[in-house]
Amino acid sequence: MCLDSYAHGMRMNHEIFNSPNKVALTIENKPTPGEYTHHPKAKNLGKTIPMWRVQTEGYKDGKGQLVGVVSRDAGFFDSPDVEWISSGVNTKGPEAVAIGRHGNFLHWGFAASPKYMTEEAKLVLVNALHYIAKFDGQTPVARKVSGTVLRESVLSNLESITEEGYAKTLARYAGYRKDDEDRKAAIQAKIDAGEKVTDMDKQSLTYPPVEDPGRFDRVRGFFSDEAWKSVEGDPQAIGDYLRSNLPFMHPTGGWYELGVDEELKSFGKGSADPDFLATAIAALQDPEQAALAQTLLTRYTNQNFGNASEWKAWHTKVQDKLFFCETAGYKWLVNSLESAANAPAIFELKPNAKTPVAMALTAAAEGKNHRLTVHVKILKGWHAYDSVPDSSAYRPLVLSLTLPDGVQQVGEWKRPASHPDKVEPQVMVLEGEVSFECLVTGVKAATEIGCKVSYQVCDARMCLPPSSKALKAVLQP
């Protein structure tokens, strides 16, 4: 509970900002929250961030406003029915989720009632309610397992165990302690003066003081007692152990703890390896590996088939819909969404090092309309841009149709979920396989339509110049 009154990193082209009310957000450049400077994903943030005011007052204004709630960003992008829509000023970090969706659940973390919302925010809230109604009855594909730590969080803790990093941690906690003491003192002063304070403020006076963490507290839960004895107190050895064993780590059942799965390590394939399931199923035919393969398949899926033929039949049926989800307990899950289940595999997109993006346009009749889908596959390690600040040099992905007379587009493009760039969180990026959909109406005869896709892609080392592709499809009445 640490969300205040401003949002940032908004996916400006998302439906909740555009339909049914087209909302022109008032953007202000506000100082980057001090808490962000210590976050590993905020190293390149500037002194200010473009922000949008949601509430007319926040909890830090001291007027009794409730504290908003964010979800941590870790693991928010490894399920097909999750959307990161906006962050907001908080103490968790620049990618924490202030507005988002999981299945048919909409997270609106800002705490103020409409009475204390800006006029723009009231319209966006109406849009958000209108948007989530579309997902009525859609249960989440993946459910978070409480206390699960994700592998990306493991390495992010290594900087804090160096001497310099730990000194920064202690300085940060000293700041937290002072803020806590000052807030409690202000509340107590109001009480002593006979002023009215909220029940939440009264309760905060009972909270224990902020204590300094131990230097190795954040990594100790990733080691067995035996492994810890071999590296204790040595930051370099700790880092080497975690980096080499990361593909084989899994939840051990403790709260935010991971451990090395020695059986998985002996098998030689990490659980998230794209070939893990196929390799393990093939190993069921090997008498020397069959028992281990059966154990690992059961451990890293929610299935429990009895023999190789059953595993193979299942894998063949669902392999195009499988995804690995650490949030759900390090499991290979099946994307059960209706649209994914019914999507025909009519082509294969093959991006490569020379051309990191492959695209195709398809059309399907849908009642009196036609649904157009632009399929995009981005080479691993590369990303395109969903939305960027006006001052950014990057170019977002933009789609424009060329339609014959009588054919009209219905509504806006439905865009896929994107997520904040790890280096520049105010920039929203697209990775992997994504698709864009829209409806057109008025097709009377066989009709060719065109779609121009303008975009730019970058990897960790370089950006390619902005480019565009012209796609075509034939619509049948």
C-alpha cells in the first residue's frame, strides 16, 4: 500500500483512455520519485517523468486520503491474459502496476473516490469499467502462487550485497526510518492538539520502527544450508553460484525462497527451456531416464499422465498453446483462452537476425463484419515500441488501413499487452508474438484491402532505422 495520486507510464493507446470516452490526458513533468533511484530498472531515468494526475489529493497531502495499492511488476507479463496498463507514484518501483488486468479482474489501485478524482480520471474510470465488462466470466489462465519469487528477481539482488550496494541500502532505510518517524510525530502532534485523525493514522502509530535489513537477507533464501556454507559472506561466490544455477532453480515451498532442483540439473535442461517438455517426453522411452523424466514432467506441469504415449498425445495437441509461468509456481500451462484455442495455424512467421520482425495480415468473416488480424513475431532479444513519450526518438508501431469505397473500419485497433522497457520504464515495448485486431464493415464482394505497419525495433545493443511493411488480404463477403 504505497500508491499516491499520480500515474505514469500510461499505455496511451489502450482502450480505457479512448473508449467510450476519448480522454485527452493532461501530462505534467514531475520529479522522479526518490525511491525509484534505488530500483535496478531505473538506472537511466531522468530527473523528471511525464505524469498524469488521477486524484486531486493523495495520502501524502496529510488530509486523511487513503493509500492506494500497486501490484509488483515481477511476473506480470508471463501469462496471456494479463495487461499492464499504467504505473503510478509508489515506493515499490517504476514498473509497479497501478492499473492492470488479470482475466476478468481489473486492478484500479488509486484509492480516492470519484469525489477526489480529476475530471479526466472520472472518465477513464468509466472507460475501465466499460472495458472490463467485456471479460465477464473469463477466469484467469494462470493464478499466482503466494510467496513465489521469480528468477529475474534473483540477480537483481546481487548489487545490494556488495559493500557499496549495502551502504546504499542502509542509507535508503535510514531515509525510510526518518520518513516514518516524521509521519508518526505529525500524527501524534495532531492527537495531542485535539485534532481529528483517521483510524488508519492511529493504527500507523502502532507499527514497529523501520529496521535495517541484513546484508545478505535478500539472497539467503535462494540457498540450501549446505550451499550457503560454501559461499557465505563472499559476494562474488554468491553471484557465481546463482548465475550458474539459475535455469535449474524452483520454489522450495518457503516464503519467497528458491532452491536448485538437483534432479532437473542432472537432466541438463532448464525448466523454462523451450525444448524441455519435448526432451523429457522423449526421455520416457529411455529406461535409464524414464523415472526422472516422469518426475520432472509432473513437477513442471499440472498433468500426471501414466505413460509416454499419453504425454506425447497431450503435447502434440497443446504445444502451440503452451507457456511457462513462474508466477503460477514454475509450471508449463495451456493457454485456454477461446481465441487462442480456435486460432488456426495457417502460416509460420520466421523473423531472423537480418529481419527481426515478421508480419502477416489475415481476415475472417464475423457476422456482417470482417475481423482483420495483423500477426507480428519479433525475434527473441529484440523489441518494438507500443507507446513512447512525445520527446522520445523511438517510433511506436502504427497501423493504417487502405480501404476501398464502401468499406469502413469499426472502432479502434485492439492492441496486445505491452510492458515497460527495463531501461526506460516510461517507454512501452512489445516482444515475442503479438497480434492487432480491428473490424471492418461494408464488404459486398471479394475485396482487397491493405494495411501499412510502421515500426522500429531495437535490441540491447542497437536500434534499426524506422521501417514499414505493406500487408494485403482479400475479404470475401
